Amino acid sequence: MPDSRPQQPPHSSSSPGPAAHGSLLLSGARLTDGRTVDVRLCGERIEAVGTAGSLTAGTAPGTGTRVDLTGYLLLPAPADPHVHGDTALTADTGGPVSYAAEDVQRRVTEAALLQLGHGATALRAHVRVDDVQGLGALTAVLRARRSLRGLAGLTTVAMPRVLTGAAGADGLAMLRDALKAGACAVGGCPDLDPDPTGYVETVLEVASEYGRPVDLHTDAADPARLARLAAMAGGLRPGVTLGPCGGLGRLPAEVASRTADQLAAAGVAVVCLPQGGCGGVDRRDGTAPVRLLRAAGVRVAAGSGALRDVSNPVGRGDPLEAAYLLASRHGLRPEDAYDAVSASARAVLGLPEVRVEAGFPAELLAVRGERLAGALSLAYSRIVVHRGRVVARTSAVREYGDSTTAPAEPGLPRQGRGELS
């Protein structure tokens, strides 16, 4: 079984250097359509895809590096549009969570590396900015973002506490300062404001002023409030996202269906959290009704939410587990479930599409296995490519037999390079 502690990616003589130098050949990889191919990366993009054995590592001898992906399924890399790195890994602290800058930066970095090991090469962190913490947590997350450059992409959402009433002026000033400091999106929790509609109006106005996307926490249990939000958000660019929206699943079917149609018409995306909730909204049971939303035409992505903090002390932050839960518990086809953590997640983040085709970004995940359903079921061994470089590897070997007393019986399997790893 793999060691779950985050480690720096391997740096050896065989590892590629900066993405702009040389090329990287991924040989013998299997695609979801059943083909076995070679994939050559150059810089930050896929340069060529050919039948297995048809490509070389570089255009000249000694200019490229080769990685053997025999037995691996090659996929577009996942992305995670909903993480809380500033509170991650705090479930066992046994006391108040420290928001000292160095502690926040350490947690964000460690959490991002854990998720990178799972395959997520792009993350969106939701960070509180308020009269208690000020911009301290955001500043620490932005420092972590710089330290992670070249390993994973990390963007931030500023979450002010209150934007209406007497305290709203301070919250609005804090939000503007956060955007000037480098926050990439405008967020928050309108459900927790005394005037949720006023909160949303302010967020949309600021987002329009600064040209930033909106990403709001809401349980989505009030259909009238959602209808007003959809009416206000329609046409806003670069876009509006809501999550985790578990309350939609508790509404009567007819009401939920009508609300989904309104969100689809307004172009509002939904990020669900199938692995558990987060501290951004009141925690309740249930996940957004993903099949109903998809049927209405809503773009549905999946995030991880809490990563081993008080909201979910066993959160894994694994996109493949999120996809597995969407398939096993919510009835999505494996392809649609993986889309929620890859193509749709990247679209929510405003990132370009990834396909295993020439010309597309070299953001890839190789998992041991032959088919996507098997990869979602059991995929411990993973190789992660970001910007054309291998940035993380996880290897797992499983053996059977009582090795403490005697050699394994000859007929017992050893799971290593086989298709079940």
C-alpha cells in the first residue's frame, strides 16, 4: 500500500528538466478508447500521439526522456475546484487552529502536495478574509502558491464574512483589498449573512468591477433565493459557481427540477462535494443531485472540500475517490463521473481543455489499469504530469501469503505491475 505522506517529486538524472528543455515520451500508454499509444510532450503541450512504438523521445539522440507506461491508463489530469487548504490537516491539533502565517503556508503546501500525488494539478482554495484574520491567511496561501509553482497550479477565492448591514462596509473593503493582493475569484457564504440577497448583489458587483469569477458557498435549500441569484448572475463573465448545494437534494423533485433549469439558463455551474462537506456552510447530510442537474444542462464539477479538518477528519482530497462516489452512489457512468473531476472541473477554473491529442496542454494522469471503471475502483499507482513534466509518482505493490513464516505459495499472485495495482 502506498505511503500517504507527501514527498517532493523525484529528481534524478532521468527526470526531465524545465518544461522548455527537451521532450518527454510516455510510451505504451492505454487510452480510454482502448488504443495503446506513445505520447510525446514538448514544453507544456502534447506534441504528438502515435501508435505504440512509433515515436521517439526527442527529435535528436539524447534530447528526450522516456517513461514506460505499459499497464497504465492515461487520462487528462484532474483538477479540484473546492479546497480549504488553510484549515487542512488540523483535525488532530487538539486545540484552536493556528493561523500564524508559517502554519497556514505549511498546511496549504502539504495539502496541495497530497492532492498532487492523487493527480490534481490545479486547485482552487477558498480562503476566509474577515475582521478576525484580516488578509493573513490569504497572504500565506499566496506564498504557498509561489512555492508550488512548477508542481501544481493554485488559485484563491476570497471569502468575506459579512457584506451587508453596519459591518458590511468593513467586509467590502477587505474583499477589495484581497482582490488587489492577488485573490483570483470572489466568494463567500451568503447563507450566513443577515441579508443573503444583498450579499450576492455585492459579490456580483465587485466581481463585475474587477473582472473576476464568482464562487459561492451555499446549501441551496431555499429555491426562491436561488431563483433570485440565477436572475442576477445570468450572463456574468467569467462565470458563477455554487457549491456544495446539498440542500437541492432535499427539495421536492418538481421544485429541484425547476431550480436546476433556472441555474442552467443562467449558466451557473455547481461544484458538489461527494467526499463530505466543508466548514463554509452548515454541515448537513447529502450531496447535490448531480444527475438532475446534469439532465437540466448544468455544468457539474466535483471538489474535495475538507481535507482532514474538523468538518471532515477523514477527508482524502482524492479526485478519483470523488469520481468513484459519483459513479457508485449517484449512478453516473464512469466517463461522466471522471468528467466531473477533470474536464468540468477545469472549465469551472477557467482552464483550457485537456485531451490526449497533439496540441493540448500536457496535464496528464497515468493510473495502473486498463479501463476507467477499474481505475476509479482501485488505482493506487499513479504518475502525474504537470506542464510537461513528471511531478509526482505513487507506486503500490500488494503481495499475498504468510511471508512472516514461509515463502509465499507458488500459486498466489503478486500484485505489482499487473493490471490490478
